[in-house]
Amino acid sequence: MHDVYTPFPIHGLDRAMGLRDTSLHTAGFIYAITGTCTALGFISWIFTQSWPLNIGGKPHFALPAWIPIIFELTVLFSAVGMVLTFCYLCQMAPFVKKHHFHLRATDDLFVMVIEPGTKASDEDIISFLKAAGAVETNVQEAETGWWLGTYDKDTKPFEVREARTA
């Protein structure tokens, strides 16, 4: 089993398929620490080295006044970083062409992508799925790898072409 596309989330499906847990929370923590260090370093450099101001006799390193800015940059770095990491891990980008297995996949159909190995042929898998109650089975050849080209030079998926008659 290579992948499963469902119209709604199914809890436990990733464990049943043998997928490991995501590392997105670790990346979010690293991005948050980066945002905190960036804010703290930049603010302390500005107010102590680059442009020190004496405002009412307050110290140059006034940490309590910087807490809102540090918090905002922590949240900004972690949110933007996790969105970009999620898009990278899921191989989602507007310029990446993916293979669409079925027009109604994730709309109201369940789609299982099975790569036959050396022990099973396409006919064996189709007969097993039909015996298990599959409504529709088909065999498709998909390109390997996640970079499958761009949409600007090819036709869009499921593009309707009108037949021209002379």
C-alpha cells in the first residue's frame, strides 16, 4: 500500500499504513526558538549598540518592555516556518504537478494507491480488491518522484477539451 486518499480524516490510518509520526512539532519549536533569539538579539543590539537612547533614565536593556515584540516574532517565525515545512513535507506547491488518480478522489470516494511488488501482479491485486468489495479498480502508470513538472507547459488536470469539427 503506497497511499490512501479519503474524503474525511480517519484516525489511526497512518499507524495502520506503517507511517511514522510527523516531526512538524519539532520544526515548530525550532522556528519559535529562532524567532525568540532573533527578536531578543536584534532589539538588544539596537537599544544597546546601534541607537542607545536614554528614555527617562531607564536602562538600555529593558527586557519587560520587549516581551510583546519577542512574543510576536516567536509566533510569526513558528507559524510561517511550520506552514512552509508542512508544504514541503506534503509536497504541495502551486508549481508542482501531481498525479491525480481519480477525478472524485477525496470528494466522495476512497482511493487506495497500491504499488505491486515482485510477489503480486496487477491481476492478483485487482482480483483481491474485487473479492473484498471494491466498486471500481483501474491500473495507472504514475511518474516517480515528487517533482513531476509544471502546469504552465502542460494541460491542466481534468481540463475539458472541446472537439472541433470541420
